[in-house]
Amino acid sequence: MVGQVVRALPTVSVLVPSYRYSSKISRTVRALLVDPATTEVVVVVDGCRDGTLEVLEALHEEDGRVVPVLVAHAGKSAALGAGLALVSGEVTLLFDQDVVAGPGLVTGHARHHRDAANLVVVGYMPTVPDPDEGDIAALSALYAEEYERHCRRYEADPATVLCQLWGGNVSIRTEHCRRVGLDFRYFGHEDQELGIRCLEAGLVGRFDRSLHAEHRHGRDATSFVWYSKMQGASRWQLHRAHPEVLGPFEPDSVLDGMPVAARVVAKVLSMAGLGVPSAIVAGRIGDLLVRWPRGQVLVFRFARRIALCAGATLAMQGRDTELMPRPDSDNQSRPSARAERPRRVHATAR
């Protein structure tokens, strides 16, 4: 239209926490750099010495918008907080390391924030199996099924975007992001806690399926059970902290939708002392059923319900020491014993 003033897009800083992802972090960063709306890509390396920092330094030499940051190992929440203190863009796009941006994704986020100042914008990131050795395709299929169901809920009821926030491809005005903070207390549902904080701060959630990325997902049976347990615990913790938004926690809600017989068995197996070992055994059985995909999916679904219920039970009983640590060596949630200031390895090119 003649005489219409077109406002410039806000600058966008992409903030990526990274842990043990040296072989794949390059594809994540390069896909973001293709978009001209990307002001900088701040990648915070969570204390690991696996070569990720060196990969990022090489990428910085190619494109000064890549900003490697090294912090002491303290988990995803601390890495995000350290990076948020350093970003320079008007908008911060919170992006997971295993998500690969599609064309125009950053520009699309920027357009939303140009047109409104109070948004939390959630992009779409369908699951694409990306297994490493030991990872199980059926677990990615389960994750994909749950994610797609979540997105349909967003579209049917936009009011659920913030109270049921699914992170990994989410943008917020940087001033608002700093105001609500990224110091998550509940491992397993950090993104949902962020959404509730944003809701309480008066922000509005918006889901846009056109902001397309691929979630390159891979998980093994051990980490699957552990994450499920932590999600059960954090679900109870979130309901306790935000009853005005989520209502009271119903312990049996994690078993909703199961056949009656399976529900009864899962509830018995998830009792204190039995829950976590039962879930682990079920997960190992599922791991063995690779030649029977349908049976494998059913067993993993059952293992997840047991682990969710067991985690919620442990949290309700105050038995936090039994929730941690992870049963493998990749514990991202245990804080470092030593404090260390974040080190911005390179200044952002302007």
C-alpha cells in the first residue's frame, strides 16, 4: 500500500545450550546462520570437553555471528541463564541443540515480535529419528506421537500454549525473558514452568506451525526411563507451585487412558521401592523386542507410565535423593561443585 510504513524486524539472538553434542552441533548452527534475520547464535557449552567448543570456535572463524560460551557444568538451566545474560538481540529464540531450523524460521519468529510486543511464539518441530548407537527408533515414535497430540491441542485451544509450553523452538522478547528468568527448578518440565511464568507475567502464547524445524531425536531405554521418572516428579512439583494455573495434582492422572487391568498393574508396580526397578526392567524388555515393533511400543508405553507414577510418588514423599542421579554418565541436571563465571569465548561480530 502506498505510504505504508514497514517497520524493521527486531534483532534476534538464538540461544542454544549444548552438552556432549560435538558431532552434530555444526548442523544446528549452520541451519540458523542461513537465515538473514539471525543476529547471533550464542551456544553455551555446559562444561563438557568433548570437542564442542572447538567446533564452535571454527564456526566462529567462518561467521562472526557464532558466539561460543563456556561455563562450568551445572545443567541446562544454568547454561541458558548464562547465555541470556550475554545475548544482544531484541528477541531471544530458545533453541535446543538437536533441533534443525527450516528455511525462514528465524525471520518468521521476528515478524511475530515486530507486530506484537507481548508474545511467546512457539514454532513447530516434528520428530525425525536420529539414533546413535544404543538409541531405539520406537522411542522416537512414541515421542513424535505425544508431540503431535500436543500441537493439535494448541490449535484447538490456543489458551494452552503457555500453560502447556513445549520448548525447543520458542521466542520471547529479551526484556521479558530476563524478567521471567530461566532458572528452572523442576527438571523434566522446565519449558512448562517457563510458560507458566510467562502467563503470570501477562504474556500471550502463540503457536505457528509454519515456523518449521526438525527435532532430530534419539534416546536409549535407560535415559528414557530416567527422564520419564523425572517428568513424573516435576509434574507434581509444578502443580504444587502453581495450583492456580494447573489445579491440584491428581496422582492417578499419569495413568489416564490406560486399560483398567494395565492401570492396576502399573499402579502396583510404581509403589515405593518397586517403581523405578520395575520401569527399568520393563524398559530392558522393550529393548529386546526390536523384531516385534508393535510389542516394543506397548512395553515402552507401559514402562513410561510406571516411571511417571514412581517419580511423582518419590517427589510427593520428599525422597529427592532417590530421583537423582541419572543411571548413566550424562547427568545434565546435577550442579557443579565449583562456581565459575561464564566465559564468552569470542565477541560477537557487529
